[in-house]
Amino acid sequence: MRMLAAGAVRLAYLLGLPAALLALWGVVTAGDRYLYYPPLNEIAAAFGETWFSTRLADDVLPSLGRLAAGYSGAVLAGVALGVLLGSRPRLRALSEPALEFCRALPPPVLIPVLMLVAGIGDTMKITVIVTGAVWPVLLNTVQGVRSVDEILADTARCYGLTGAARLRRLVLPAASPAIVTGMRQALSIALILMVIGEMFASSSGLGFAIVQFQRGFAIPEMWSGIFLLGLVGFGLSLLFGLFESRVLGWYRGLRNATRGE
């Protein structure tokens, strides 16, 4: 009974604010008084007609594929480079000015350059996601590797753990909380860059569809695409929460034990 009540409270916290905002939207737009802010019933009707059709395969699935490819590339590159820089202080000091310069560049600024180099296909859009989403993973990985406990490092050295074994059994587990934090931050950035990349010289995707609806003055359809993006982001956040609880279960248990909970 307590578990059921706790689940109901969590659900209320999860859905309470979105439900209140939707109710406020419905009250404000009642009577179709605002041209650019249609009532919820019109958006809901446009949502079903627009996205439960061929656009699911033509726009939604290609967007999710680009997001998955770009995000995966950012995570792999960020972890690999972060482990390398975090474990080698001299290399980190040598590369820090160049990394800071590249990090300061907004990824959308690189789109014209990437269009010249990689064309306007999926390669350009995936590269835009990688160049922007890699930084949280990279920086958090560097910080996690640098903060490995010295006692654990000495213990691993005494047991002869070197190379790949040390990386697998000491460095990555110790840095995993920081790495997962960077991955969470990178996920939201990747979703934003996915949309931005599809708004430039694209023929498919959620970003492309929203811009086309806006240019064609299809306002309910445009808002339905924006709501769909919100639902995609919400769903990805829930899935990442499950992944985080699975990967960092040991860390949370250790932290709770330390606190005496």
C-alpha cells in the first residue's frame, strides 16, 4: 500500500506541472482568439493527422536515427579522449588552449563549413551533433579520471593492475558518476542540435517539418511538431534515468551507506 501511495506521489510530481501548463493553455486559448496560439483540440487533431501517418517514417525515424548516431559518437569520442587527457597531465596542459578555443565555438556556426566539407546529407547533421554534444562528456570524463582516489590507485598498483585491466577495473568505475553526468547533459544538447541541423538544407526530420509548417502557415501542425519534440525529450530523459539507475546503482548504494540511510 505504501509503495502504491509513493508511486502515486511520484507520478503526481512528474505530471503535475505539465498538466497545469496544458490546462492554462486551454483556458487562455479558449474561443480561438489567438491566431498563432491555437486551442489544444486543434493541436491534438493536427498531431494525430500529421504524425500518425507517413511522416512517422519520413521525418520522425530519420531524426531519431541521426540523434542516436550523433549522441553515440559524442559519448565514445568524449570518453576516449577524456580518459587520455585525464590520465596524462602533460598532454592535457598541451592541448588545453586548443580545446578551450574549440569549445567556445557554437556548433551552429560550424554548419556552413560542414555543409561545404560533408554536403547536406546525414553526415553533416550527425557531425553537428557530435561537435556540440562531445564537450560535456569530455570535460566530465577528464574530471572523473583526475579525481580517482589515490588510495585505490596505489592499491591497484600493488596488485599489478596496469593497462587495460587498470582502465576497466579502476579508472572507468571510479569516473563513471562524472561520465554519466556528462552523458545526461550531452543528451539535451544533442536533441537541440539535431533540430538545428535539420533546419538547414534538409529534406526530412522534425526540424525540417516544423520549419515547413511555419513557412506554410500551418500553425496547428507546427505546434504539434513542437509538442512532439517535447515528448521525445521527455521520453529520452525517462529512459536515461533508467539507464543511470542501472549503471550507478552501486554508487547510490555506497552513498546511502555512507550517509547512514
